[in-house]
Amino acid sequence: MNGSARTAFALLLLPLSAQPRRATAELLRSLDHTVAFRDISLSPDGNRIAWVQSGAVYLMPWRTPGARPVKLAAAGGRSAASPVWSPDSRSIAFFSDAGENNGQMQLWIADGASAPRQRTRLTGHAESPRWLPDGRRIAFLYVPGGSGGGPLTPAPVQTGVIGAVLHNARIAVLDARSGQLTLSSPAGLNVYEFDVSPDGREFVATAAPGPADNNWWIAKLYRFDAASGRGAVIYQPTLQIAMPRWSPDRTHIAFLEGLMSDFGSFAGDVMTVPADGGAAVNHTQNRDSSPSSLTWIGPGRLLITEWRGSGAAISTLDIKTGAVDLRWSGPESIHSGGFRPNFTLSRDGAVSAFVRSSFNAPPEIWAGPIDGWKPLTRENQGLRSSWGEARAVQWQSEQYTIYGWLLPPPRIEPGRRYPLVVWVHGGPSSIVKSSWPSETSVLPLLASRGYFVLMPNPRGSYGQGEAFTRANVKDFGGGDLRDILAGVDYAIAHFPVDPARLGITGWSYGGFMTMFAVTQTKRFQAAVAGAGIANWTSYYGENLIDQWMIPFFGASVYDDPSVYEKSSPIRFIKQVKTPTLVLVGERDAECPAPQSFEFWHALKTLGVPTELVVYPGEGHRFVQLENRIDREDRTIAWFEKYLDREEAAR
């Protein structure tokens, strides 16, 4: 190992200047202290709302004047999840680790005003509870002996016989009175999502053989008998499927199907298939938005949430006539806390509750009739942004209108031009949504330090229908990069942006796009590539989720290597002149560290200014606050080094 390589490995030990680090830590801790609301659940009668906040379940009879949230204690638990109401709206079930030393979740039930009671003794991962119609049994996903986790968490050490042990999620059914637990899906299948038939005798589910993290992209739609666990495929999709929902009259199953990059980041066309199997019907074909969730509000009607441009929308869909009625839209998020909507309805669809958030307003819970909502919480009302007011922007790129967001500095002085950093989202099937910053905290940090931050939704993103989402298939780094560069031109033309001080950054697919962009253009004076992909050919054999690649590349790397090669940054590496910082987690399962090593090693060999930081123990999503502070500090320091006025003048 030569001296320069030792320097790269030692980067984590090199302190940055104290003042920027204190500012970063202060803002990140402030964002971390934002009260987050998740797992919103409205009782079927529409009278009470439950949610998870700060590791506990809270309840609120929201119609009662002057009512305030009440914490539903569960013997000192550190974590709680997934409150769900019984069909009669009297009881609530949820998961909590109360009384457990190892974080093991158990199912608890609270009846009326009584204290919650623990109803299980599970050993393994459990999630997604749903009451059966009889109000006595509760179904949930259970991984006996497994830890759950997922591809965003640190990958386990790969030793021994690889892939020899599989822990599949199965549908478990608990009799809440007797405590008896039965498994109602086959051991050889991993169930990702499920729904209960109106009579409680069957389940519909998306499932595939394990390993769970890799095979969601080839999941099929199954129907299982609740008593015996026997099942059969009722629909084999062309692409990915999500959110199966059984119609109230038991005749149809609704679900989303589309090109999706990650489990949990759902959008696609609204489909239905007869519950007994048969031909599927696409109800939103050629729609210029991306449906992201669905709920039956009658035998033939669905309420759907949508990504629309760079905002959100709520519509109703008549599956018989195909008529879609837009009920609400806005430049904000109803998906706060992730990409699954924090949106819940009463049984009759008359009342809804959700978490409302934007770049300009921190999250709070709202409830009421659609577009007649009122705020129920004010936990974050004292928070103020340290960045400027975000603006929804759009521009033309070839035949497409591209939408995005622009985060400006807090103050703009007349006659002055500012540096701009492009932040490219992951996915690629994803979207930049307007929500209060949390994990992607480098965005407000950059804006707070005097940068414009452009966040585009180029082709391949959600928000403009399936054709747009599929527009970068077999073309990674092609049209999507042209869309991004057109957005840079738009920003320069319409805002006080200095064209000599441009940067680009991103994580995951955004990290790849950063690596690829600096091989294709010299417009950027600095780049920070997070968890990127340098070589699609070698990546295919290194990552733990290779099934996601087939829909995007059309074939495996062994069957069509050329389509992988043409989008690989390493193929064009000798064209790079842009100083590039490379960041990655040591145990990243989605974008393994060797990809970052390969890109950094090439730049170092070619004499391009570069540094590599590998964060010990971290996966694709960083968990440790100190590592996040260090990551954002280094990102800002890199841009300040290469985009300041003196450097630009040279």
C-alpha cells in the first residue's frame, strides 16, 4: 500500500475546521430534533387518530374540542410501530419493544381506556399488523428467527456458505383472546405485503422465494387460504407490483404495477385483477401522474394518492368507467417520513388524516374532509428554516417538461452571483418531494451557506406517468443527464447563479450520476459522489440486489454486456478533470464500497484531485449521527474549496 492510499484510509481521522463542524452539527441535531410523525392510523368510524411519535403511540379523539394527544404507554418501550384499529374502532393493536432488552418487537393491544397488554412472545422480526374482520384475530408479517433489516442496513459479513440460510417473512395470524399463533403462508415464500379478504378467510399478497432483499423485483400476486396456508399465483406481472388491496365486494384485487427501483418507493399504474385470477386491467394507462397508493372507498371506487410534477395529489378513480376525479393537489408532501403516504381514511372515506410537510413548513398532522383539513398538532411550530424559501421550477429538455425544486440561500444580495450545486436523487425511479429536510440534510446545509441547490426530477423519475419513468431504460446517464444540464442552464438564466461555480452531488443512483456526469462534461468545478456506481459490469456481481437491474437494462450483464458498459463511468474515466470527493459506507449492500474504490483509484492514478472516505460499519443509509455530521461537513468543505470566489477566479 503506497502513501497516498494510506492517506485516503486515514481521512476519517483528519479533523475538519471546528467552526463549520459546529455549524453542521447544530443544524443536523436541530433537524434530528424535529418531531417526526409516522404510521398514521384513523379509526374506521373516523373519530380517533393514532400515530407513532418519539418511539411511542399517541391517540387523539380529534373531533372533541380542546382534545390533546395522549401517549399510550407500554411499560417503557423505546420503540413502537404500526398502530391499527379494530373494525369496531374500540381497540388498537401495535408493536412495541417494551420490556425487551434486545429491541424485539411484540404485539400489544389496548381496549378502550384500558392499559395496553402484551399479546405475543415472538423471536424474530414482525411488522405490518392488520385486523381480520371478526375483530378477534390479527395478521402480521413475521420472520421467525430473522432480524428484518433490509438492503439499506449494513450488509452482514459474507463468510461461510453464502446464501445457505434464508429467513422468509410469512403471514402470521394471532388469536388475540387465546394467544394462539399460526402461520398462513408457505415457508418457501417471502411475503412483502398482504391484505385480508372481506370475509377474513383468505389473504392476497405480493411474494417471491427468498432471499427477501433481492427478489422483490420478481414478486408475483398470490392468494392464500388463511386456515391451511395453501396458495396460488393469480397474477404474474411484467414489472414490479405493490400495495395489493382486496375490494369490499370481494370480487377484485387492486394494486400498483410499474418500474420501481426500491421496495417502499412505490409508484405505477393502478391495476385490478379478478380475485379468482384472470386478465388484469390498467385503469391509469397514459396518465400524466404517478399513482403512489390506493384505498377502496366502495365496491367500484378507489382513492389514490399521486406524484404530480414535483408535488402531490389525491384523486378518486371509478374502475368501471375509468373516470378520475382530482380532489386535491399541492406543491407539498403527504409522504412525510418516506415515500409511502402517511395518509389514512375512515371506513366511509369521508374523513382523512395525514402528515403534511414541505421545504418551507415542518411536519404536522392534519385531519378532516379532503381539502378541508385542519392541523391537529403543533409540535414543530417553533422551527424556522435557515435556508431560503424553496421554489418549484420547470424547464424544457427535448420533448419533455422537467420539474424540480430550487432551494436558495436565505439572503440574496442584488448584483451578486452565487454558486450552484445540483443534487441528483437516488432511484432512479424516485422523486424529489417537497418535505422538511431530515436525512438529506446536506441540502439545507448548502443553501444555508450561500449556495443555490437545484433538485431535478429528470426522465426516469416519478411524477409524469409510467412512460416518463421508463424513459431512461437502457439509457442511464443519457437523456437524464441532458435533462439535468438543461436545468442548470435554466437556473443560470433565471437566477443569480455563477456559471463558473457549479457543483454536482448525489447518493446511490445520484452518486452514479455524479460519477457519470464528470466523465461527460467539464461544466462542474467540483463533485461529491456518495455511494456511487463506477462500473455496471463489476457492480452486477458485487451487489446483493441484482434483480433490480434486469427491468432497467433489459437483460443480465452476461447476456448483454454492452448495455452495461455504455453507461459505466469507468469507460470514460480519462475524460475526468473535475475534483471529486468519494464517500461510501463500509458495508453498503446496494452500492458496495468496491465501486467507490474503483472510481477513486482511477482518478488518483490520473492525477485528478480526489479523496475517498469509507465510513466503518455503515450501510447504504447512514445511522450514526457523527458519521452523518462528518459526511456533510466533508461535502461542504469540498465545495467551498473548489467553488469559492478565489478558486473560480483562477
